[in-house]
Amino acid sequence: MPGVPALPAAEIERVFRAEYGRAVAVLVRVFGDIDVAEEAVQDAFTAAVQRWPSAGLPASPAGWIITTARNSAIDRLRREASREDRQAKAALLHAGGGDTELAEEDAVRDDRLRLIFTCCHPALAIGAQVALTLRLLGGLTTAEIARAFLVPESTMAQRLVRAKGKIRDARIPYRVPTEAELPGRLRAVLAVVYLIFTEGHTASSGEHLVREDLCAEAIRLGRLLAELMPDEPEALGLLALMLLLQSRRATRTTSGGDLVLLAEQDRGRWDRDLIAEGQAILRRCLRRNQPGPYQIQAAINAVHSDAPTAAATDWRQILQLYDQLHSLTPTPIVALHRAVAVAEVDGPDAALVLVDGSAIGGHLDGYHLFHAIRADLLRRLGRTTEAAHAYRAALDRTQNAAERAFLQRRWAGVA
């Protein structure tokens, strides 16, 4: 079209990634079928790639995608229904209210919430919950999700098919849980988003410490949850936690990819905008006086962010926060990280007693950070032979190349 500047393919892809979850959520509600919704949105993407470069970006890209996808789905279902496809007939029947306004914001908000809770239904395995959340709400391709979790694309495709089949066959409801169900179900949703972030923040395997795409996607999902559930302090707390952790991304490795400990990072290079945003969200949470695990973890990281140097860190305040966190979630992992704060306040001897106690050591033998923390405490106490054994145990329990290289250097320093 004359006078309309060409729209780059990257811009079309960006818009689709941003609007994918919204469109799929609306169409699942309209047609009652996840596969129909996904295929229709993909058809709309194909149409956008063909039309938008010359016609330009529509005034309402989300509305254009949803309307185009809905029309495409109806056309396809009519063709299939004429061949006695009962599922197609059922989807057409479900979509009966043809002139419903699809882009009404309140309706879209509810649609996305329903889809989030469907993806994270407790009847699905946690791996399936993560994969579906990334696929249906994040718009990641099957290949992208497979790469993120280091499995073949065919394996991830089968996992997604099985998960969607279970939703259909078990008639898992596409709805927001009742008020009585919400606390438990919200915990599952937040856990899935945080699991995506933690895998990106410190990858469980591979050559690099960080998987930036997963971190970015988790933060995007966290922002979506905070937007959709602004009165849930733990949803806000999770977003604040991820932003504060992400603020250190540029300093967590050297230019060569070597791991840099928190105490040795260049704090002048921390992202102050992310810190300010995370702390502002955290203050909103704290004013509600409904503390939860994500809010407390965010508060711990806010204390780190406030310290201009590692030596200026208020470890006593951090220990108090860990005491509060441990009272809410008395897990061995929380107890282990609390012991790190104890080492800074009361010394490595006191921390080692805790780490070797049955509440921690009896549960975390397979966890590489347990052995790495124990090794560091032993090294600080001058017990180098024991430290070497502990570093070796940590090395044997991680597949991340950056962590392995760091542990190898520490092991060599005491062996």
C-alpha cells in the first residue's frame, strides 16, 4: 500500500509473542478446545505475515488477531464438520454466540486467568504444567520449549499432546478456582512461573549459567499475573523477587562465562531500574501485611540490593527474614540458605553445625549446593581435606558447565 512503511518481520513476531496468550485464551473460551484455538491463532499469524508488511500494523493488533483467528477456526470447523467430525461439530456448537465482543478487556482478563489455572491444574505433572504454560501463555514454539529443557522436539511435542489430551479426557474445567480453592491453586501457578525463572537464572545443565530467554519469559508471565491478580500479594512478591534477582544478571559471569559470586560482583553494574521497580512492588506488598514466602525472599534480595558493598550487607536483617521464611516454609532448602546467613552473623562453625544436622544434611545429599556450601564453610575453617571431598561431591552433582568450572577451581585450591 503506497505511503505505508514496510513492517519488519521481527516486529510482527514481537506483537504475536506479546498477544499469543491473550488470543489463545479467548479462543479456548469461544470454542472449548485448546487445539482448535492454537491452530486458529497460528493461521492468524500466517495471515499477518502476508498482510501486515504492506498494510501496516492494525490499530488494534490483539483484536485483529482474535477476529482473524476466530473466523479461520469457524471456516475450518465447518469443513471438518461436513466430514462427520464430531469434535468439530462440538466446537462449532460451543462457539454458537457468534457476535460476542471478543476483545472486551474484562472478558479477556478472565480468559487468561482461566487458561493459567488450566495449565497449572494439579492433575497434570509439573513438567506438563511448565510446558503448557510456556506454550499457551508464552507462545513459545515446541522447538523453543524443547531446547530450553534439553529434550528432543518430538519428546516435548508428545508431552504437550498428552497434557492437552488429559485436560480433554479428564474434563479439567476451564475456570478460575473458587475462593476456597484459590490459595492452593495459586501456589501451584506461582511455583510454575518461578520454576521457569530459576531454570533460566541458573540452568540445571548446559554450557551457560543463565538462559536469558527463560528468565525473560518468566518475568513476562509474572507481570501478567500481577496485572490479572493485583490484590494477591504473593503474585506481586514473586514479580519483585524475579526483578531483583534479574538486576544482577550482567555481573553474575565474566565476559568469558565464569561464575562470579554475589560478594564479588560489581554492584555498580547492577540494573538500578529493575531494583527500583522490584523494591517499589515489594513496598506495596508489605503495606498489606500479609507476608508470604515470595515476599520474604524478595525482601532478602532487597537488603542485598541496598548494600553498596558486600561488606556493608545487613546480614542480621537477612537472618531475621530467613527466620520468618523458615517459620512459613520449614524446608531443608530454606534451612540451608538460612545457614549461609548464620555463617555471616555467627561464624562458619555455627553454620556448619546446622548444615551437618539432620534437618539439612539428612535430606540434601543429592543437591549440589548443599555440598558446595558445606565445602565453603570447611574451607573457611581451614579443614581443607574435608573441603576437597565436599567440592568433589558438589562437582559430581551438577551438569552446568559454569558451575562445574567454578567448583573445579575451588577444589583445586584446597586439594
